Amino acid sequence: MKFQLGHIVATPGAMAACTAEYLAACLKRHARGDWGVIHAEDKALNDASVATGNRLLSAYPIDPAKPSEGYGDNTLWIITEADRSATTFLLPDEY
């Protein structure tokens, strides 16, 4: 794990869209620094933010067999707060 996750919480939308097993798998990826389907610039920003203590954002397809742009439909976000107090699963429209 590259950083502390803090309290792990999920919005109702994220819980309805994904199984607990899939959420756990995505969380493991997020904690390893595998930021999913975000753009290269955002990946670089996340990599720097691990060291500087800024907010971290990962994006994963809800259904891996379908495309995801990192936002919009078929996307799960995971956000870890800058102070590392909490990590939240949410859908982009719940932000």
C-alpha cells in the first residue's frame, strides 16, 4: 500500500452498482497506485500527490467488458482525501 486510506466509505450509488468483491478489488488497485482509466496527466498528478499529500482519484469501469472514459456512465470513482482521513467509493454523478 502506497498511502493510508483512512475510513473507507461508499455512497448508495456505488454500493448498488458494484459487488462488495469488485469494490475490494478496485480498492486494492487504488492503494497500489494503479489509478485505473484516468488520463495520463491525472495519473502523473496522483503519483506526485502520494508524496505531497494531495487528494487522490482513481476511476475504474463498473463493467470491465464495456468502455469507460474515467467519468460518466460505467465509471466508479475512488477518492482518498488529502489528509488521508477517508477514502470514498462513488459514482461521478454523486460528486
